[in-house]
Amino acid sequence: MADSDPTERFSNWDYPEIEEGKLTRYNWIVQHKENLVLGYKTDIGAFTYINAKYGVVLEDYAQIGSHCSIYSFSTIDDKMGQVLIKRNARIGSHTVIMPGVTVGENAVVGAHSFVNKDVPANAVVAGVPARQLQLKQGG
């Protein structure tokens, strides 16, 4: 992904109407919508699922690819915790973010990754589980 001015990515952005358990007009869905915080000009791809039971925060200009799953609660192992996607972080399509994870500012998560640990600011990570591949120079 090439670095660019995040304000250009969202020139026609409009805050979505969110109804509990229903697809937004952008075709993503959230459960526990009262615990979802969307920053300015966040971008969430089609068919993404967000479970915000224990809080999900997407800061300004965060970008989530299509077909992602973000969990603040896991019914399989009972893990729970707020998920924080910081400013201008980018998450590739088909990625899973587990409870309690923070993805740092300007970080990039490659497509099809499984993120079960925090991602530092400016890091590029990918894989199952996600591992750091590089640190972006100059943020």
C-alpha cells in the first residue's frame, strides 16, 4: 500500500446509519453498536463483522478492508477486551482482530492476517499469527 494523504481517501465520506445487527449501506455489520466508536472518515469494507460488546474504537482515518472480523469478545475461549485501531491504521481484507488488541497509529496489517497481539505504531505486520515484517520510516 502506498502512503498517501488520508484526507484524499475519504473525499466523499458520509457517516453511516448503524442499526443493531443489520447491514449498513456500506454492507458491514456490527453487534453492540452502542460500544462502537467511529472516528472521522473511517473506512470499513463490505462484509466486515464487528463485535463491539467490550468496545471497538476506530480512530480518525482508520481503514478496514472487506470481509474482516473484529472481536472484542470471543465465545470460543472467553477472551474479552476493547479493540483499538489507531489513527490512519490500515487493515487488509479478510483479517481477524482478536479481543484486547491495539493496532498502532499508521500501522499496516496485511490481508488474511490473524492479529492476536498489539501492533506497534508504524509497523507492517502479516501472517497467521501476525508478525512484524518491517517498521515504516518516518511514520
